[in-house]
Amino acid sequence: MMLTGIVLDSPDAKELAAFYHRLLGWTVTLEEDHWVMLGAPAGGPGLSFQTEKNYVRPVWPPGPGDPQMGMHLDIRVDDLPAAVAHAEKAGATLADFQPQDHVRVCLDPVGHPFCLYVDD
């Protein structure tokens, strides 16, 4: 078995793919009406986005009964403040709850949490 990609649901696959393209700079490798794939420049698993008409925005941090994030992306960076500024310029928001000093939890435009972090 080989993991070939990670798929994020969204109310609009093209809009969410455009955000991650701005954030990561990855290339669109396939675009259909309700499906977009971004390829990692160094190879390996890419990111895909599918339109889900019944999408429910996850809550971070979740409380009892809240929609769970289900998964999140970890993105290593060299400069945490600069990476947060870049993510916000791309369309992310910095989450109110930040559980660690060397990690910043951000939310993509449809609420998926992702972590920007620097190695200790």
C-alpha cells in the first residue's frame, strides 16, 4: 500500500485549492468541476480537494457535540511569525486557542485547522 494523497472536503473545491496554492505554492495537477489536486514539488503525497454540498465547518478547539476537525496538516517552517503572516495573507486566520509555544494553529478559509511549527 502507498499513501498517494490527502483529501479535504470543502463547500467549493476550487476555492479551497486556490487557498492552499497561495499558501504552499504547489502546482495544480488536475482540475475538474468538483475536484482539484495539488502536487508537492518534491514528489510524494499531494493535496486534493472535493466539493461536499453538505460540508460542515469543524470547530477548533472542539467542545462536546461540536464538529471535529477529523485531521489536520502539520507544516514545518523556518520562521514562525513570517509563516503566520504569509498564511494570513493567503486567507487563513490564526486560531484563538494556541496549545504550544513553537506551534501556531491556523484555520483555512473553510475551518480546517493546520499547524505551522518550527523544530525545537
